[in-house]
Amino acid sequence: MTDVLPQPDCSLKAVCEPLERCCLDQLEEPGSKRPPNTGARLWGRVRSKLLRQKLDPQTVETKNWHTDVIEMNGIKVEFSMKFTSRDMSLKRTPSKKQTGVFGVKISVVTKRERSKVPYIVRQCVEEVEKRGIEEVGIYRISGVATDIQALKAVFDANNKDILLMLSDMDINAIAGTLKLYFRELPEPLLTDRLYPAFMEGIALSDPAAKENCMMHLLRSLPDPNLITFLFLLEHLKRVAEKEPINKMSLHNLATVFGPTLLRPSEVESKAHLSSAADIWSHDVMAQVQVLLYYLQHPPISFAELKRNTLYFSTDV
């Protein structure tokens, strides 16, 4: 039996590939008398079934596991799956312990590390830029869930073998770990408090007014959040410079990171939304546009932003 346990942010392809390898490996045993192409045909049926279930509204809405079995030429594939809505997959649960980095406030982590940007962010970015910046679909293609969880564990434990493990790990798992870190922050990097103002600012039609508002909002962020955001911003710009090779444009990167860095609080979501479909689509385009605005903006200096703070009110 093979269990299909999709992660909240993984693609159908990421779920299917390990199962496909498992099916085909079992069918290639020496002395097998099964008809040729059994593996490919069986896998085609499984993949088709998974896709149909993914597109079935009733399956998407249910909270229960759905189990199915497909047989062909003596081979049986049994798989179970269920879907998690986007609001649940991005739900932030603060860590009960404050010794790790996942689920811990960014201000707590940077103070403990005596750093401006969390170590996990710096190391993942460094590794991606070292050997993954030309990887097709970097940050879009999901890493293996078990690899991501292994990296999460070593970062949380501050294991001395972190650097060795990073150097040996698949680059998509490292990219996935970075996304997971931001997704599991107790509140989004751009904060719950400023979320409504970001939504209003990006909707302004006057370019000068929008510029003033969007820069003012950055000034209003806590220093650890702002410095980390600017650090990530410059990294994503460098990734986009390799778009002809990695196929990741600024818009693609904004689509991946926008809803993770900027998201309404649970209280606000419950107050304004009534259905899963609304939650899925609510403000997502605006979240993407906010990040895209900053990605398309000329380099933003922390020192320059803070220097200009003297000329603006700090109230939003």
C-alpha cells in the first residue's frame, strides 16, 4: 500500500512523483512476468484518479480522508488523500517553546542570535544563491516534505551539522524550508497591524501618493521585520535576474511569496469572510501586487528609510 500525504503547499506533481517511482520500481523486479508497460499504464490510472479527485468540489470541501484502490495485472495501489483549504494551510500557530526558530517571533530570534536577519534566512538564501539560482522553478517547485521537516528540525535545534546538511540537501527542499519559516511566523512578516494599510496603499491610483504611502508603511515596520524584508527583497530580485534560465519572473516570485509575507489576521478573516472559496481568493491578488510593487521598485535602503522617518508621522 502507498499513502499519499500531500503537504498544504505542494503541487500534484510533487505528491505523484514519489508514488510513481515506487510503482515503477516494484514492476521492474527481475523475473517479472507482468505484461510490458504495466507500470506506466497503472500509473496513468492513478494519476488520472488523483487529478479527478483534486478537481471534485465535494472532495475538496470534505474534511475526511478519501481512500481508493486501483488494480492491474496483480499490482494493487491503495492511496488515501484529503485536501486542506488555503486558510488552514497558511494558518499561523505560535510555537509553545521559544528555543527554536519556527513559530517564534522574529524579534525574539534576532535578539537571541544578536543578528539583524535570522540565521535560517541568511543560510537558506546563501545556499540558493550558491547553487540554486539557475534552478528552473526555484521557489515554485516543492521540495520533498520529509527533507523540509528534517531541515526544520536541525534549525530548531541549532544543530552543529546544519551547514553540512544544507550542502547535501536538494535545493528545492532548502527553498521550501525558507518559505515554511515565513509561513510559520506567529504573524506575517509585514505584520497584522499594517495589513489593512498595505491593502489601501496598493489600491491608490496616484503614483506619488502610492509611493509615499508604500514607503511610509515600510518605515512603520519593526526593525527586525523591515531589515529581513529588505534582505529577502534583494535576494528575490537577484533570482529574477536569472529568469531566462530559471523561468522565475518578479511576478512569479511575488505570487509565491506575497500571500505568505502579507496576510490578514485570523480575526479579520473571520469577520469579513463566510466561505472557503472567499478565503481562497480574498485579497490574494492585492497581496501579490504589494510584493511586486517593492520588487519592481529601485533598491530600498534601510538607512535612507529611517533617515526619512523624521519627516513623517509614525501613525498609520
